[in-house]
Amino acid sequence: MQERCQTRHSLQIILLISCAVPLRFALGQPAPPPSLDEILLRLEGNLNHYDKDVPNFFCNEHVVSSLSYANKHQSTVTDSVFRIVRTSSGTLTESHEIQAVNGTPAKGEHVGGPTIVSGVFTGGLDMVSLSQNACMSYTLQPIDPGHPNQPYVIQFTTLPNTQRRPECVLKEEGAGRVFVDPATMQVTRMELRAPNHVINPAEAGIWHISIDYAQVSLVGKTFWMPSTLTSTATPSGVYTPIVYSFSARYSDYHKLEVTSHIVPFQ
């Protein structure tokens, strides 16, 4: 009889504990914020999803490229159809079909200067991921639990040249930050500053670039694509200030499809 009472008492304790656990969550106690490694792991998964699943696509691209030198200003406005196509090896490649230059109809495949920026769709977000741990130092800014909708901010800095490896995406010294949406764990903005960027074979200087990302639906799947891009480069050691500027806007994304029609022989 004593053994039965002890058994019943133990069962009561177990039942109380099992009831207390769901009660704690039912009261709405917030989950602890994610760690830096947990966020990087999610970003790595997003990159793998993009690299593996994004189809061939095209969108509208509006580019303003300019050069300011002393009191002079040169600017070129280019409207294009921008394409991303996957090669047989799986590599994503970028191309342009020029529609107009400075408002005048034009044809071509290369966006003109004075300055250009490329590679945004094929490696822009790889800098912040687990695969770049050997190349970058990452710091997660403190998360305010009282504002759960605020983005997570990860700062990144390239490691010294002696520690960087050939697989590093960023081949030069640089630092910046990304803003991560806590609901989707997707990067909504990336900022980068490179102090010794090669602007052209004759000039090097400070380069700033920022990219905003927006949600795009293709073939029933969601991807986050660049929506706007702003870039400025200022050569160092020049007597007269020079600024190379580049801004781009991307919109109206569509899957790139090739259709064929068999014409009967007559």
C-alpha cells in the first residue's frame, strides 16, 4: 500500500510539470533571440535556395552612371532588359539587352560608363554566410527584445590578407553590414565600404555600395532580389575631387521562358 501511494505521488509531480510547460508558452513568453551562428545558418540556407532553385529570369533595369570632376558633370542613363541565365555547368551569368540610352532607342549588350557595377545577382550576398567564416569577422549587434520587429544587424570585416583564402568572395579589404528581417530571415539591405578599391587601372580609392532587396515570386517560389543599388567611388590622392556614381533600379521580374512552334511543312 505504501508503494502505491508513493507511485501516485510521483505521477502527480509529473503531471504538474507537464502542465507547467505548455502554460509557460501559453502565457506568451518570448523565445530567446537567435544567436549569430543561427542567423548565419539561415542565411546560408537562403543562398543555397537561390543558387539551386532560382530559374532563368529577366527584369527591367534603369541605370544612371555619372562622373563629377571639378565643376563638370557627365551622366548616362541606360534602360535595359537584364537577364540571369544558368549555364550547363550551373553557373549563373548576367547579360543586358539595351533598350535606350539617354532616352534614345538603342541596341547593345554592354551598359556604358562612366562607371559600371556588375555581379550583384551572382554573389552579392555571399559575403555574409557560414561559408565565408574563414574570410570575414562577423559581429551581431545587440538585439532589443522589446522591439521584435526591428531587423537584426550583422557587421562584417575582412580578415587580414594573411588569413584570407582563395575562396573568399570579397578579394579586397572591406567592411560593412547587413540588415536581416526577423520574420523571414532574409537580408533586406547590404552596405559595404572598401577603402582601397581599384576603380580603373589608373585609379584606386574609397568605394561605397548599398543594395536594397525586395521579395519576388517566380515559379511559385519566393526569392529576394535587388530592387535598388547605389554606388560611389572616390579616387585617393587626386588634387581635384572626382566622384564616380552608379545607381540602378530593378523591377518587373519574370521567368525567362523559350517557346517554340512547329510550322507544318507545305
